[in-house]
Amino acid sequence: MEFRLEQKRNVVTEIPGPKSKELAERRAKYVSNSVGSGLSAFIESADGAILRDVDGNQFVDFGAGIGVTSVGNAHPKVVKAVQDAAAKGTHFQVNVAGYESYIDLAEKLTQLTPGDFDKKAALFNSGAEALENAVKIARKYTGRDAVVVFDHAFHGRTNLTMAMTAKNMPYKDGFGPFAPEVYRFPASYPYRDGLTGEEAAARTALAIEKQIGAKNVAAIVIEPLQGEGGFIVPAEGFLPALVKFAHDNGIVFVADEVQAGMCRTGKWFCSEWDGIEPDLVTSAKGIAGGMPLSAVIGRAEIMDAPHAGGIGGTYSGNPVANAAALATIAAYEEEGHAQKALDIEAKVKGALEPLVGTVPTVGEVRGRGAMLAIEFVKAGGKEPNAEIVGQVVAEAQKQGVMLLTCGTYGNVIRLLPPLIITDELLDDSLEVIIEAIKKFS
């Protein structure tokens, strides 16, 4: 692939540079302090796996817009699709008049999601909106109210999805009261709970029966690889056992694939790793190459449960975003990005896993595909170590590598590089990360 920007980190000023400092002053004056930012520099341009700031510094992007630009920033196919679609019309409202790109994308998504059964899809704008609509659909289909979610979950920032999200700061603190009939239970966290998948699922099933009653549950909603909670891979057998429990009790099983889907873990959807076929799948982030778009895809009879006009929204399924999504999916298919995710996993784990057991603050390296994480602990145990995470991230940023954090305890660094990152750039960045870890351990 050809790039506009050289795929190389390059620090030419202090971080932040003088122009970024000027913008920081303007931001402080005009932008609400409630909007956070992890990078102190201000970005002027982005291409592939590189972010270039207003001072000419180039950062390696290990966040990909929080998993959004998986095919690379400003991918040529996506850019052209956006330009062509916008030239024909910037907005058609599907509830007013239909258009083909909505049907094309819905059809494609039903083909890609797991499950050999009739499926339909509906399009929205954000991951939170998709989750909220998945719950609405499940409630309408079952005639029940209760929603089961899990520790370490992140599902969004709307009122309902804040209730579904586990972490208080910064997502929920002071924003209540939250939507009712949302119940939280322990998830599978092998590094910390030591349970097999079957044991963890049995614990959940028993708690549901005792605290809610399975007959009252509309949906079980879970990320097949938990994102904001720490990139937690569940123990083998946990998700299949949950699906069986759901189906045995008439409960809709919803896989939140907002961050883990769209080739990020080396398969189209992370659910495939556990061999499960969710009733409903939510997708966003990597679906449209940077354009705001999300979807709920699932069993046709469940998707058809709401009455006509019961779901939708002014911007849902915008034609420009649809075009971007179709081009993004074509890029995944034609450029072999699922395999690239697996190649990234092999290289990253090969470099970082030797730190476990040799660097006392590195507790675990985990993840699937290009959705990987390092959990940091206090030396000599498993007590979460958030302090070193801040130090490593700051040091890497000074060296031109932009990292994101996550985890319920703030002690995890997540690695979400664009799938088009070159081997040379990945190797170089891993050296920076390892040096920073060793410096503060």
C-alpha cells in the first residue's frame, strides 16, 4: 500500500510542540473541560498508522481512534467512497425514503456475522446507540425487562448504556440515576479469578436464577473480548455455556462486538473464536473506516419484533457512512486484514510475553489478533499497578509512540494498531514500549 505520510515515527520538537501549546490555550478557552484527550499534541494529518501533529512530529498510532481506523487512517478506498457518495447527496433519511446503500450494507453484514440462519440488520450512529437498540429489540421480542451485564463491561455513555457499563470513573460518576432493570455479575477473568470457563459460567447462571429469575431476563449482553475493562479474554468454555443457558431459558444473547469485531481479532467477529452464534451482534468502530456508523445484526424473527418506526434515528444509516462501510469491508476482504491481525499478534506476543516472569511489574500479556494488552502489577503479586502505566505511556509518547490505557483498575495498556501497520514500524514501536517498561519497572 502507498502512503501519503512516511510510515515512520519522527519527533522534531518537544512534546507538545509550540503550535500544539498554542492550540492547547485555545482549547482551554473554548472547549469544555469535560472532553478529555490522551495525547498532548494536536493532529494535523493522519495516514496509515501515523499521526502527524501541527509541529511536524509523527506518532505511531497504537489506538486507531480507539479501534476505528483498523484499515488505516484515510484509506484510499474509503476516501474515494466518501467523496463519491457525498457528491451524490450528503443525507437521505431512511424513514423518509429508502436508498440502496442501506440495503447493500445490511445484506453484507448479515453474511459476515456468525450463524447459519436468516438474519436482518438495522443501522445506527454509534456503539452505544447500537447497544441501546439491541436491548430494545430483545425486550420487545421477549416481553421481559431484565438485562444481564458483567463486571469490567463497557457498553457506552447514554443513560441505559451507562447503567450497563461497570466502571464508575470517568463514565458514570455524578450522572445518575441510571436506567433500571440492569443486573451485573462477575465475568470470566482467568488471570484474576482462576476459574475454568464452565465454573465461571455456572457461577453466573446460579446468580441469575437466584437474583432475577431466568424467566424475567430479556437479554444477556457481553463483549466476547472485554475492551475498556482490560482486554480480558474469557476462559475457554465460558461463552458457549452462557449461550446455552440463554437459549435454554428463552433469553436473547447479545454479543457486543463494537471494539472486537471487523477483523480486529483475526476473524470477522470475535465470537467466532469461541464457536458461538449470538442472537444479536452489535458492530461499530472498525465498521466504516472512521465514519460514524453502527449496526445491530441478528436473527430475523428477533430483529422484526419491534413495530415499524420503533427503531431508527435522523442520521442512522447515512449514505456517506454506508459507502465508507462498504469500502472498508472491501478493504478487509481484498487486503487480507484478518490474517494481518494474526501476524500482528504473533509479533507483539513474541516481543512482550518474555517480559512476564522477568520484569516483575508485567503480570500478563493477553488478547487476540491486533487487540492486545499488557496488565501491570506491583512487584511480587497481582495488586494492580496504575502508576507505571502512566509513566510508560508518557515515555512512549515522548518517543513518538501513542498508546491507550484501559482496565477497571487503570493498570492496562492496550495495543490497537491499524491492521496495515508495517513490520518495520511495529518492530520499532515495540522496542520503544519495551524500553519504557524496563525503565520504570
